[in-house]
Amino acid sequence: MTTYNFAAGPAMLPPSVLEQVCADIPDWYKGMSVMEIGHRTPPFNELAEALKQKIKTLLKVPDSHTILLMPGGARMQFALLPMNFISKGQQANYVQSGYWSESAALEAKRVGNVHIAASSESKQYQQIPIDKEWQISQNAAYVHYTDNETIHGVEFHQTPNIEGIPLLTDMTSSLLAKPIAVEKYSLIYASAQKNIGPAGLTVVILDKSFAQRATPGLPKMFDYTNWLETDSMYNTPATFSWYVANLVMDWLIKEGGVEAIYRKNQKKSEKLYQFIDESDFYQNTIEASSRSRMNIPFLLADSTLEERFLEKAEEQGLMQLKGHRLVGGLRASLYNAMPESGVDALIKFMKDFQRQA
Ligand SMILES: *Cc1c(COP(=O)(O)O)cnc(C)c1O
């Protein structure tokens, strides 16, 4: 029986990557594992450069931007953005489309002045607030939004159209899953454990001229210019996570790159949405044009069947389908590494479960 892991994060990794990890562990370099090698040695440096180069190529990152590999997860970025980029008299603008963007705004409020430019909270986060309706304040330091809301299951399918104000985004659950126009952003961040690799690494794509606005004198761990100057090697990085991420990038290149994986992601998510929409046993309540391609929350018409659904699914090797406690129900995360056969197996199980219920 094949196991398909639908976790929202930490999420499944491509099986071929796991096999490579197993093969490499005892002897990655001269009889030592990658976890036992200095982060400033030539072999590790080579890996770090290769990883950055692959991300740059896959996402067509222009030379105006640099790639930082940082610790602390997305939540550390929630804190660092306002610390670095709200200057005196400025307001940070946040767009709220679900739990993660709300959390980012709450953290920014601990640091500086925040203006909520738009929110779909009154719509229970069932759709994204469209950019035409964003009310950006006069003295905006930046505008922040969350590209894909992992818990609520809504996604921006286009870059919001804003002019003249730095645009920052949390792409933790969507980076490398679709082509993006990197040049439109001043800063993009994504912690690794959804689409990139194991937890412990956060990829930041930063416009170098925007970085110069960073508040001077911050502790170095919190200062983007320090991360730029030290080439992401200020302190000991999560070397194992970097190593696995590098293998995941190799896998993604072999899969045909971001355009190719995007087409697969479209196909996978459309299959599942279509099945759910045609059923009166399962339901997804998200407004159609805001639906996420990565995280698909769904409900059973009879919610008392949820426990049994999860139990039976596990018996079939369909793992971690429980919805987030905030929204309840069930959730299938279909990140890059999830093959179409996993979606087919899930749909087949859902049909069988309905028949037997
Ligand atoms: C998972 C997730 C986070 C939290 O990431 P951490 O690395 O745990 O801080 C933030 N934003 C989004 C969109 C996520 O999916």
C-alpha cells in the first residue's frame, strides 16, 4: 500500500529525495554526514551556492534581488519586517485574508503603527480581499499580504496591483508552486516545511535597494542588511535543512521546473474541487475564484462522521487529513510533492466512504 501524506506542514517530501538522503547520510563527504561538516567549509559552501542558484533560476529572480537563507521560520519574518521597515511616522499596511495574515499584522502591531488596508474577516475569510478595494494609507511603509492561506484555503492567483509602495508577501505555502513576477515584490518569504524542505530554513527574496531602508542599529540577528552582508552565514545555519532543500530543488528541476509543476498543481486541485462540488456529501465553501491550489479544506455534510473518515483514510494510507482546529473539518494539502495518483486515491476513498456511510 502506498502512503500519501496530505499534511499542511511539515509536509511530505518527494520519495526520491528521501531515498537520496538515506544514501547520503553515512557518507556525504569523505566518510562524514552533511550534519557533521563545518558550514564554512568548501563542500558546504558549494551546496549553499548551488541551492541559492537553483532557487534563482527556478523563480527567474532578477539581479536586483538577492536570496537569503534565514532561520526562525515565517513567524520570525512577521517580527523582522516591522522592525526593519517601519520608519518614523510611517504605518505598515496589512491585508487580512485568513489566520496567517492576521497573525502577521498582530505581530507588527507589537512593533509599530499598523493599518489594516483590507480584510475579509467579516466574510469568514471565505474569499480574498481584491486589490481594487485595498485602502492603503498615505504614509505606508509597505503593504503585506499572505499569498496562500494554508488554514483557510484561499489564495491570490495574481500579484496584487499596487503602485509605488513596497509589496511584501508571505509565500510559505505557495513559493515554487507557480510562476511569480519576483520583480513586483520588495520582499518575499517562505519557511521551508511546506514546499521546500524540512523545517529550520526560511527562504527570503529581497530587493537589494529596499534592504537599504532597514532600520540601522538593530541586533544583527534581526537585521536584513547583516544577512545580506554575511551572505546568509552570520551564524550556524540549519545545515541539514539546507542540504535537503537543495535535493528538493534538483527534484523540481527534473520535474520540469515551476511552470510544469504549476500545471500539475492546477490539475490536481481542479480534480479534487470538481469531485467535492459534484457531491452533496462533501463541501468546500470557499468562493470559487479565491480557492487555494495548495490547501483544500472540506466538510462532511454530517460532521459526526469525521472521526471515522480519518480512521478509515489512515487504513488506506491517506494520512493527516484532519482540518486545522480553527476551521475544523478536513483538509487535503496538495503541495508540489503530492503526485496526481495521491489525489486519485483520495477521491476514490471519498467515493467509497460515502457509499458505505
Ligand atoms: C506554516 C505557515 C506559517 C508559519 O510558519 P513557521 O515557519 O512555523 O513560522 C506562516 N505563514 C504561512 C502562510 C504558513 O503556511
